Amino acid sequence: MITIPVEKYSKPMTHKMMQNQYVKNIFDGFKYYMLPAIITIAVLVILIRHPTEACPDNARYILSAISQSLAALLALIFTITLVAAQMTRSYTAMDKIIFRSETIGLMSAYGIGIILPVLMLKFGFWYKGVIVSIFIATFCVFSLFPFLRGVNMTLKEIGIDNLVKEAEEAIYSGFEAKAVNRVVELKEIGEDIVKRRREERAVQIVTGLASIGTKALDNKDKEFETLISHVVKILSSMGSNAANNKLDDVVLYVGQGLEDIGVKVAVKQWTSEMRSVIIGLERIGSSAAKNELNAKQRIVIGLWVLGAVAKEYLPECVNDVNRSLKKLEKNIDKELWNSCFVAAKNQINMTNALEITSLNEFKDYYEG
């Protein structure tokens, strides 16, 4: 397999970058609680500006109902989180779902909302007790949607590794349909994660899909053309969306994955799949150049390598690579363009997977 060391083209995750990612993830989770907070404040303002005379009987009923209702909702939340943790089939699921800050914070709010009305009943704080209890109950009820959204996202993130493993096991067993189903599920998760700009998780999905594709191509017992077609289309789509969302590292890993798959399908002489890889890289490269992403270099290098591979194994695709490179050349600085060719040449020299003459022959064809 022809590969280029990814660390040469991606930024190392420093401690500061990891902290920034952690803060971003927390903000991304808690920003959905803005609407419940606004509604809660609005309810508090109404209660304060339109006071009513305290009626002990009514107050007892309201406080009792609030406490019982929140207790029932808390039991529901606890059940949902336990079921979600069991669905992941992971020993660390409890840490990622139940003991995350969002779950602890919401359960604490529910605990206060359950106990406070009981204390108000005990000490007879009718007027203030009703206002405070309704205030807390409002926030707890309207927080259910963002909480369930957070559980859903966590469940998806934990499920990525499981889906990749299941797809790879299906490949080893020769069950293409099962592997395709898992790849389609990864696509659905990936589209949502890219839209939410969760770069770390998007990279996880992209590398998983590339791993599935290369393992399927390495399987000597069965040809997985349908699976490879799905993987290439999904990687191409995610790469384009990532470029439009300016997720540089995601585009870089997509380019690496498509290149690795392209090399293998060329050796197998799968013309249709090879052309899909070339078209995918062209579209991603155009979007990356338009958004001025550094990862555009990765795409150009990949196309140069595929040009050499096509020259040696799949001549009918040489013109496809040639056309894609010419489209990208219009949007890239000349010096950078030349450095990409040098990088592709060094890559082929390091791997010894191709004769360097194949790249030189392709360059002569391109310039001629």
C-alpha cells in the first residue's frame, strides 16, 4: 500500500489543542440549554410580576405535584441512560454517558427540584416555596430535549468503533451485505458529526471507513465491489462537506484514505471504482482550494500518485487523473503545485511500491 506519513501533513495534538477541543465540546453540549434557560427566566419574571396571595391548601397541592412529577421524570432519565449504556456494549459506557458533566448537572437539578418542595411543605414557605419550585421544575422539564440530544450524540460517538469492528468482522466472514449496512450507518453518523463540526469524531469515522475499504480490498477470498463503491462515495461526500465546513484535518484523512483505496482498486483493475476515487478527490480538492485549506496539498499529492498507478496498472484511467489535476492546477499556487509533485515522488521512493518511471511518464503525459 502506498501511503504518505500523515504526521507530515497534520498538526500534532498538543495539550493546549486538546484543552481547546474539550472546552469546545462542553460549549457545544451546553449551548442547547440556552432555550430552556430563557423559558425558565421568563416564567420566573411572570411569577414575580404577577404575585398571588398564598393559599396553604393550593400551595401544598402544587408543591406535592411538582415533587412527584420530577421524581417520575428522574426515574425516566435514569432508565434511558442505563439502556443507552447497555446498547453500546462497552465497559466504559457508564463513564461516557452517566458520569458525564451534563448528566450529573441535570440529575442534580432534578434532585433539588424533588427535595426543595418537600422542605417548603415542612417549613410552611408557601409563597416563596411555590415560586422557587416552579422555577426549578420549568428548567428541568424543558431540559429533557437537549439532554436526550446529548445522550444520542454520545451513543453515536461510542458506536463508531463498534460499527467499524462489526464491518471488519463481516469482511473476514465474507458477509458483504452486513458490512455495507454498517458502512451506511457510519455515513449517517458522519454526516451529522461533520454538520456539527466535531472534527475529532469525524476523523475517527473517516479513518474507520478507509480501514474498512482497504481490508475489503486485501481480502483474497471474495471481491467486495459493492462495499468499496459505498465506501468511496461516502468518503467523497464527507470530504466535500468537511472542506465546506473548513475541517482541514478531516479533508486530509479523507484524501489519504481515498488514495490508499485508489491504489488498490487500480492494481485490481477496477475501472469504475478507480474513476469514482478520482472524481471524489477532484471535488474535495476544488472545495479545499476554494476554502484555502492546507489539506488541498494532500489531494494533489494523492492524484499525482494515482496518476503513476494508473499509468502502470490501469491506462484507461490516466486521462481521468490528468483532467482532474488540470482543474485543480488553476486554483493552486505554482510553487505549491511543484512541491506537491516532489512530495509524491518522495512518497513513491519511500514505499518502493511503484517504479518512479511511472510517475515521470505520467508527468510527461500531463505536460504534453
